[in-house]
Amino acid sequence: MGRAGLAALVAAVALAGCTPAQAESVVRLPAATFDPAVKASRATAILAGGCFWGVEGVFSNVKGVIAVESGYHGGSKANASYDRTSTGSTGHAESVRITYDPRVVSYGDLLRILFSVVADPTLKNRQGPDSGPQYRAAIVPLDAAQRKVAAAYLAQIGKGGYFAKPIVARVEPYKAFYPAEAYHQDFMRRHPSNAYIVRWDAPKLAALKRLYPAMVRAKPAP
């Protein structure tokens, strides 16, 4: 995202012409084997998976998702801004806060999508072209039930041999979530021709639609 090599990326996209970009990591993962039903009509999940533009862009297209907000997990309120978190020294992670209907899409489903098409769980402190702890992949449970599902799913996909390298994504304790600046919200939908979106994030959404068509909304959530 922020994008020290954006000029080079723009040039690369231009040279690529009409060649479709490819997602850097797409793995068809199984459904969570431990994923108890939740009867409530609304629940919240906080997930980190690199640049929040693409994370938000993918999850806003998932059936059962009501709303998605980009923001910063962890760290302090005083440092919860793009300029400061971009230094990688504040402890924050670019994240999304997802409001969803667990009767339609479960917490385990969200984790499956996160690690299938959004983020590579074997990368430490980086995703795609972005590096630094602010781009780490992480699950941030908001209660004990989510924590159990998260731990079980990481163990499940780790033992399943779906990745060539060890999984380093972690379950992190919830500290706080700070909404990102307005210009970051709904960025992928508002700027579909942005060079970064075209190269790195549009392929993730395409992969979601290809791998899990039954889980795709007719229209993106706000």
C-alpha cells in the first residue's frame, strides 16, 4: 500500500497492458472443523491481512457480511494514523472490522476466506509488496468462542499441509480498533483502476468469486 514503490508499480502495470494480474497466493482451504453455530443475528470480527484496501474489498463481497471498516488494531490512539503506523513502530496492524450475520457466514468461514485468498499465513510482517509489522496477518478474537475457533483453524490448516512453509500468522489479544482515515474506507470499490488495486487486490476478489461462488454477495456491503 503506502506505497514506496508505487511509481514502479504504475510502470509495471502499464507495461503489462491488458494481461490480467494474478493473485500472489491462492489456496483452496477446507471449512473449519470446529466452528460452533452462533444464533445471534450480528457479530463482529477483527482481522489483519496486509493492506486493508484489499482485505476490506474482499470481505465486503462476502454473503452475510453487513459492513466492513478499515482501521488499525493495537497500539495507542495517539499513533493510530496512516502516517504514523506506516513507520512500522507503533504496534498497530492494518486491519478490518467486519460486522456480519453468523447465521449466514460463520467466523470459521471468515478465517477460511482470509487465508485462502486474502493473506498468506506463512509470511511474517509482510504481504504482497508491503513489508513491516503493520502488514502482518493476524486474527483478533473478541471473545472466548472466537478465540477457540481461531486457534483450532490455525492448527487445522497447519497440520493439513496446505502450505509449503510453516504458518506464522498468530492469534492476537484485542486491545483496540481505531477506524482509518475516510479516504481509506471503501477504497477498492471507489478506485477500481488504481494501479495497486489492479495488481494486488482485484485478483483476490476474483479468486474469492472463483473458489467460493456461493459465498459471494450480489452487491458489496457498505
